Amino acid sequence: MGKVAVIKTTPQTVLQDVAAVMELAGVRDTLDTAATTILKNNLSWHLMYPSANTTPWQLEGTILGLHKAGFKDLVCVENETVVTSAETGEILNKQRPICEHYSVPVKYNFKPSDMKWQRYEPKAKMIVLDEIFPKGIYIPDYFLGKNIVHLPTVKCHIYTNITGAMKNALGGLLDNKRHYCHSKINESLVDLLAIQKEIHKGIFVVTDGTTAGNGAGPRTMVPVTKNVLLASDDCVAIDAVCAKMMGFEPMDHKFIRLAHERGLGTGRFSEIEILGDIDVENQNWGFVTGDNVASSVGKLFWFGPMRWLQKLMFHTPLVYSFIFASAIYHDKIWYPLKGKKIANNWLKTSPWGQLFADYRPGRPSQSLR
């Protein structure tokens, strides 16, 4: 049976609450204190947009919670996608100052000076990754033998309906050809979870639902204040609980169902033990994912009538036309016309936006030391 801790929080108590939800979920028993612990941020967009990225209080609270639990050797690992700049995103989303304040080094899986890509032979039988990458599955050598703590947010996703702990591994473990997985994204996430269980000393998740993303995520969403934090050592269970709260049936999500069936975690909600102060069973936020312009075009090639052109479009230099179009749509059209107004309104009217606007590490954390 999987266990997931879910608690209410406020901007005034969030750092203490992150540490509390981690302790409730058993972080001390999950991770190996003798091993380095990787903090794996979620950067869906380098621009600051509410609910899209790991929040500063989520990152700072997790660092403080790990310190309190006896984990001192921490490192933050970032990945870069074809449409997102990690180095820009960690500044605009106020993650870099937190790492600097607590002397947590930042490493990048796309920088050869930080880590190398090495061929990995999974012990578990792969569903699709060995077919997607017939020349071998390559992962960062730095990940081997370390703990990992995933830091996703609660939000919808255009390809998997929801995104969370399981999908957060995609960017960290695979290189810039990870988009090859999109046509078999659900199966790929299950394969990656199997690999994680082989290479990591321990896996833990702290999910931020202070502001959740409803709509065509992971970027063009409507931010909704929900004031919740979640933690678990079960990536499948915590994603299932997020799905349940958002108003979806967890086992209707193929990546959750396949992972549950393969014994990689608990996806059936009735088999998950909920710890904390929220009645998850009666939560239904009524979220609907939908599509945007970019996803409508992408789905034609990944899942629709144009999928026979996938290799031509995405495995050749033609892919740069899609990358360029996505960057123009998200950064130059949608954000200036719509997203910036939403983000500014959140900064002014949401208590979480107001916290973000003036956020500096180290101020409300003394009680945790």
C-alpha cells in the first residue's frame, strides 16, 4: 500500500509545512543519509508563470526539511529542453538564490563538465525505451548511487493529462532527444521509473499544490489557489492522489495504470493510505486539460493522422522548425498577449503571488534550524 502525506498550508507557514509533510511521509526512512541527495527541480518554462515551475518556498522548504532530517550533502540538478533555458529559468523563478544561500551546488545534465552520458542496461524489461533508442539508453553518470527528491507542481499536461513526479524524471534522465518518447510517453515514463528504482539509493517527492495549474499545461494554464502540499516515497501514488484531487480517475491515466500493474508503485486510489489533514476522497477541483495551438498541431504528428511523418519531422533537422514555432508561440505570442497579464494579476492578488514577489531565502526559516 502506498502512503501519501497531504496537508494544508499558508504563505506564513509554508517552510515549516514543507518540512512537516516530508517528515509525515517518512523522508528519514526513505533516503540514505550516506549518499548525496539530488534535488530535481521542475522547470516547465523558463519564464515565471504560476504553477508551471518548482516554487522558491518548495525548494527552500525541502532543503530545510532535508537538513532537519540529517541530509547535508545536497546538490540541485537541472536539465534543459529544446524550448526551455534552465539557467534563465532558475533566475526568473528565484531558485538560484536559494541554492546559493544554502550552499547547494547546481549541476546541469547538459554540461560535460558536470556529468557524462553513459550507456545503461536496465535490469527490468523495458516496454518501449529500448525500441525508441535502439543504439542504447543513455543516462547521466552522476545520477548513479544517489538519492533523488523530485519537486513537481500540481498541474495539467497536454500529452499526459496530468504531470507530476513520474514525468519529472524525463528531463533529468534523458538527453535532448527525449522528444522521441512523445508518441509513447506513458510507457516511457514507466520505463524511466523502473530505471530510477535501479540506480537511486532512495526516491522521494515533494509536490507543490499551493497554486495548481488548470488547462493546457504545462505552461498555458489558469492558476488556481489550492493551498496544499504533498509528499511521498511512491511516485505513482503521489501522482494518483494529485489526479484524484484535480477531478480525474487516477487509473484512467495510462502511465499510472501501467506502473501500478508492474508493481512500481500504487496507482489505485482505494489502496493508498492518506496521511495529513485533507479529505482527499472528497476533493474534486473540476480541472480540464484541453489544448492550445501548439498541442493541437503536435498531437497531429504524435498521435493523429500525421504520425506516419514522425521520424521525418522529429528525428531530422526539420525538428528545429517545430522548436522555433513553439518558442515563438509560447514566449512571443501567448505570454505577451495573455500569460503576462495572468502572472501579474497573480503577483498582485494571490497571497502566493505576493509571497513570490518579495521572496528572499533565509527570512522565515529560523524555526527549522
